[in-house]
Amino acid sequence: MDHTFVTTSTGLEGYKVTKQLGLVRGITVRSRSALGNIAGGFQSLFGGRLSIYVELCENAREEAYQLMLQHANVMGANAIINMRYDANEVMQGVTEVLAYGTAVVVEPA
């Protein structure tokens, strides 16, 4: 699937939705290692950007996004509309990241 056909909007400009296939999602659950938590704690002492945790969040979002794309491909979609992310702490230091949207088939308008 072309990544330009994934949008947070309700449609794709220049394309019409010909078939709505339903909800697609990708979910991952991640935690930082003990060493990573120590490094993150050390970074937090000095304030500013916590690159250890930024990297963890980016990796989790990318994994959830890729899983969502795989789900859409299995369903036969060529686009995803209304795409969103959600994240919840499952337990101390363990976070669930969910990417979800509506799988659709689009064609040029």
C-alpha cells in the first residue's frame, strides 16, 4: 500500500471511496529495558528531550502502523482513512500502542 493513501482525513482528495472494508488495526506492547530506564532516568536529571524514550515511542508507533498496513492489505484495501493512534499504559513501564483506521478501496475521481 502506498503510504500517501493513509490519511487522518475522511477521504483522499482526487479519489473516491468505492468500497468500505471496515476497521483495521495494528497493536504492539512495548517496554524499555532496565538499562534503557537507567539511561532515561539519567537523561531526565538534566531536562530537555529524552531521546531514549522518544526512540521507544517512535519504534512502537512505527510497528503498530506497519501491522495496521498488513491488516489492510489482507482485507484487500488500497487506502486507509480516519487513521489514528492511541496509547495506554498497561502496567508500570509497559505501554500499548494502537494504530487504527478504516480500510477502503479508492479509485481516481
